[in-house]
Amino acid sequence: MGNSAAGRSKTSEMKNGDCSNAKSTAYVSLAARKLSFLGAKRRFVGSAKNVLFGTVLNVLIVAVPLAILSNYLRIGNSWVFGLSLIGIIPLAERLGFVTEQLAYFTGPTVGGLLNATFGNATEMIICVFALQNNMVRVVQLSLLGSILSNMLLVLGCSFLFGGFATSKKEQTFDKSAAHLNSSLLLMAVMCVLFPAALHATGTEVHLGQSELTLSRITSCVMLVAYAGYIWFQIRNPLSLLEEDVEAGEDGESEEFEVDAWSAVFWLAFLTVFISILSKYIVDAIEGASVDWHIPVAFISVIILPVVGNAAEHTSAIIFAMKDNLALSLAVAIGSSTQISMLVIPVCVILGWPMGVTLDLNFELFETAVLFISVLVVTFMCLEGSANYFKGVMLVLCYFIVGASFFVHVDPPTQLKPSA
């Protein structure tokens, strides 16, 4: 009897102990989940501060709700276009920042693909909406303008201000990396030149269809070439990746400011608002052209690229003034390469299922401007050195391009959507 009572007492104690351990485990698990939630909340709040207050350009974000309100109240195309253009400046800069932050968690391969995808997301989104409206010339001219502004204006200003800031010595950069990008730009010129020349000869078997077929085939080849270029950058330690140059030249620590999940959230958030403003820009561009008495060609080639990429352009100039010309070249020529070898062929292929006849025939005048500009930049980079006078020449070349498109007016049928 005594042994039986003792056994029951011992069993009861063991059950009580198990219940106590289970409760302790539950409390620990609950506390861990609570701490994890609080930690995630703190990380998100910290990431939000870095995204929303990390640059003085964010004061321009006030233009975003004003653009939405202007479009809702229909106060005029010029107001909607201008406010949307201003509002897209900080959004595009923050999108690039968040993409770089996300690349810290994905490794070099996926990070390179992310930078290739979102590096010129603003131009791509604007072009998609323009394609939906069948505004083929706006797509062609805006992409051409992005290439020209990066090659001539941004690189020219980098040489100019960098030369003045480091007047006691000549700035130098890696010639091999610059030549690689220049070679890709020349390949892009060849791909654009052939459809334009084929159209100009008037010897096509099927007028218009031959150059369209050639453009689609060429676009696939361009994407293969750009994929090889990205792979080469990832595998080759001497490549001109922006992250490598920034770490090597400035010695900056690779500490992330935005955690992975917060970066994904802000990437989606910023893309949504860029898409909204891009649609406003495309819908209002012709009305703004009429109100401002400025040709659509000039707005597409000059105003859209300069204002839309103002943050990236400013960064390139600042890097040059800090004697980090290699990174300025990565921003200027690298961005031109990305647009010419990635964004343009992607737009041509996207137009295929959409039923939009977007080809690589940019017309002879536009193709000639691109060809001469690439040649000028290639010769400027041959020596692997820069000075302020080279910058002056490039900026003046860009002014000539701007004047050319100010007096260049397309027929209305080329700009307006077809019925």
C-alpha cells in the first residue's frame, strides 16, 4: 500500500513536471516569436527611415500626390506631365538604392541580374505604357534619348567637373572596360543601322515586314550578347561592376541599410508608384507638347531622359569629382550599354505579342545621330584618360543633338496611336 501510494505520488510529480516543462517551452516559444516580431518591426522601421529619408531628393516626393490629384481633377496635361516627371526623380533613385540593397542578400549572380533588370526600370515601364498606346516613336525616341544623355551629357559633365576638381593631375580609368562597353554600343549601332538602311533602299520584298522580321531576329541576338556580357562581368574579376568599383576605389564597407524582406516590399511599392506616374507621363506627353509649344521629339529625346535620370546623372558627376572616374564610366557608358542591348530589344519583343509593329528602324536621322555619338565617345575613351576639355566637347555635342531634335518634328501620324 505504501509503495503504491509512493508510486502514484511519484507519477503525479512527473506529470506535474512535464506540464511545467511544456508550459515553460510554450512561454519560451511565445517570447521568441514576440522578440522575432519586435526585431522584424524594428528592422522594417529602420529600413523605412533609410528609404524615405536617405536622400535630400525625397523632398520632391510631394510631387507624387500632386500629380495624382492633378490627373484626377484634370487640371491640364502640362501640369500632370510636369509633376509626374518631377515625382519620378526620387522614386527612380530610391528604386536603384533598394535594388543595390537587395543584391547584398542574393549573391553576385542574382545581384547582377537584379541590377540588369531594375537598373533602367523607369525607362522600361514608360516604354511599356507607350507600347500599349501604340506610340512607337515615343518609345524609340525616349530610349535613344537615354543613350545619348548618358554618353554625351553625363560623361561630358563627369569629365568637365572631374577635371576642374582634380586640376593638378590627369584622371585615368581602365581602358579595357571602357572599350568593352564601347564595342557593345557599336554592335547596337549595327543592329539599329541595318533595318534603317534596308528600309531606305526600298528593295524589300515585303515593304515594312522585312525590317520588322529582321528587327525581331536581331533583338534576340542582342539579348544573347547582353546575357554573355552579364556573365562575363560576373565571372571576370576585372569587370566594371559598379559594386566592385565602389568598394575598390572608395573602400566603403559593404553594410546593408535595408534588410531583405523590407527591400522586396519597397521594390514592389516603388515600382507601383513609378508605374502610375509613367502612365501619366505617356498619356500627357502630347498635350504637354502642345501646351509648351515643344516638339514631342525634343521632349522624348531630351527632357524625359535628363529629368527622369537626374539622380543617377548627379551621382556620376559626384563620383568624378571625388576622382572615382571608373564608377562614373560605369554609370554613364554602362547605362547606355544596358539600354541599347537590353531595354531596346526587350521592347521590340514585347511589342510582338501586343500586336505593335515596333522595329529597330529608328529612321536615318536618328540612326546617324546615334552612330556619330558612339564614335565620338569611343575616340574620347581611347587613351584611358580624361580632362575638362574633353568634357566641354562632349557637352557641346549634346547641345548640338538637342538643337537638332528641337527643329526635328515627326509627322503626326507617327506619334499618335493608330486606329
